[in-house]
Amino acid sequence: PQMKTFFDYDFSIAQHETTCSEFNSLMGMQLPCEQNELPVTNVTYYDAVLFANAKSKSERLDTAYLYTATTFDKDGHCVGMEGFKFDASANAYRLPTESEWILVASQGWAPKEAWNAENSNYKVHPVCTAGKNKVNVCDMEGNVSEWVNDWLGRYVDSTVTDYMGAPDGGSVGERVIK
């Protein structure tokens, strides 16, 4: 169903995906990347959450994600957080909600001008090398997939204000990527 979302708050979104160099330098990791200007890939939802919290802390802001313990796999990726909570009111970096992502992406949606299966040679490209939309944000139509904050859930045929996504992951327990 078509759901319309309105916002009674302001939000900011980064101009481009997080690059390998940004992620590796802030997180003290060395994820394999061919070039520093490429968007970071092969990160879990929880890796993205830890990055958002680390970026907030680096600028002396609050953190939007709270947890009591973390679980990492053998490659150093965060695969779980106990006591996980999201504080939407925090003055902090966080992943955009799916509704926020859709609003920004819809500002001049032009997939033929983005890196996609038809023109990318199935390779990741440096950020912002295929154009920007009307609000000066790039790569929303392609290049790599991006995590958003939401649990995977069903839309409702309604108008909603400040939609923050499904309350939980239901029986599937999956997060949304765009």
C-alpha cells in the first residue's frame, strides 16, 4: 500500500555514503577496500550503528543507540547487541529512517544517471561520481546498498506523521536496506 509520511521535525542526511577511509579511520579497523573514496561495504547493521555512535562521540554529541553488550564474529563485525534501544530524540548521528531516506531520494530521482547494473560494470565506484539530486545528495539510486534504521514491516494505506518504522522485526527480524 501507499503510505504518505509527513515530518514535524528537521533532519540532516550525509551528502554521500560513508567512505572506506571515513569508516576505517573512525572505527580503527581496516576493512578491505580497493580505494579510500569507495563507499564502505560488507558491514552489518550493528557495524553501522557503532559507526553512528562513534561519529557522535567524536563530535561530543549524545548517542542514538544504547546497548549493554555486543557480539562480534571472527572477522570483527558486530552481529548482535543485547539490550539494544534506539533513542530518536538524541542529538546524535544515526541511520535515517526509511521514510526519511525515501523523502531525500525522491528529490530528483534519476536512476539512469546513477551507478547501476547497466553502467557500473558491476563494480563499486567512488562516492559522488555519478551526479547529485536536487538537494545535493548523491548515490541514492545506486552504487551500493545502504542500511536504514527501520525493521522490515508492512506499510499501511494511510498518512502518518514522523513514522519511525515497524516497532520490531516480527517473526522475520530483518532490517531494511535501500
